[in-house]
Amino acid sequence: MGLFDRLFSQTPSAKPTVPPVQIYNEDEAFIGILFCCLYADGEASEEEIDAFSRYLVTRPAFRFLPIVDIYRKFLTYYMQVKDIASIVALAMPMISENRKPQLFATAVDFVLADGVVDAAEQKLLEDLQAGLQVDETLARQIIEVLLIKNSTVL
């Protein structure tokens, strides 16, 4: 190997490892999963961000949380790793039984906010339904009602 070969070789550099995002409580876990719904398809639409913002500012559970800081934390992590699965995996076990159906319903609502459910969003909802152990019958009812709610037919 010549001098120039060594200087200009295209050796792949190792990707720096990013430590997992820190989730400190159930409310942050809830917000983290909803954040993942926004970015499941790789980008957040205006409709999805609007629904997310409206939801968080109108819920008493989130009233005293630094929502912007929490959103920024998840966004920064997502922009570094481009992976929502790791956020979901960390957050899901932190959700209490009584909030699981609410979280699933809210996740479905967010995914439907822009009127399109692509394959990545569908997989996320299926993973959430299974991971949160939401009964399949209840999950179908939630989806049916939210499809009606988010329908653009007048």
C-alpha cells in the first residue's frame, strides 16, 4: 500500500456510541412513547406536533413538568440514533397498568392525526398493543373509534 493509499483510503470509522436516553418517571415514559408516535415514520407532521402539544398542555398529569425540556431530550436522542425502538423499550415497563389503555388510545390518536398510517407506524402500534398488554378486543375498539374521530369525511 502506497503513501497516498493510506492517506486517502476510505476506511469506515466507528460510530460513536450514544448512551441510552434517561427516563426518570412514568410521566416522562408516557411522553417518550408519544414522542415515538410522532417520529415513527421518520418525521413529525405539523398535525402530529399540534396534537402532541395540545394533549400535553391540557392534561393535569403533565401540568408541572418541563415539557419542552423533555421533548428536547427525546428529540436530541432521536436525532443522534434515529431509533425510536430504544425509547419505547426503556419507557414501556415504566407505564402502570391503569394508564396502559389510555397511552395506547393516545398513541393511536397521534398516529392517525395526519390521516396516514404507514408500515412503521403500524408496527409501532402493534408493538405497543403487545408490550402494554392491551387486550386485542379493546385495541380494535380504540382503533375503530379513533378512525371515525380522525376521518376527513364530512
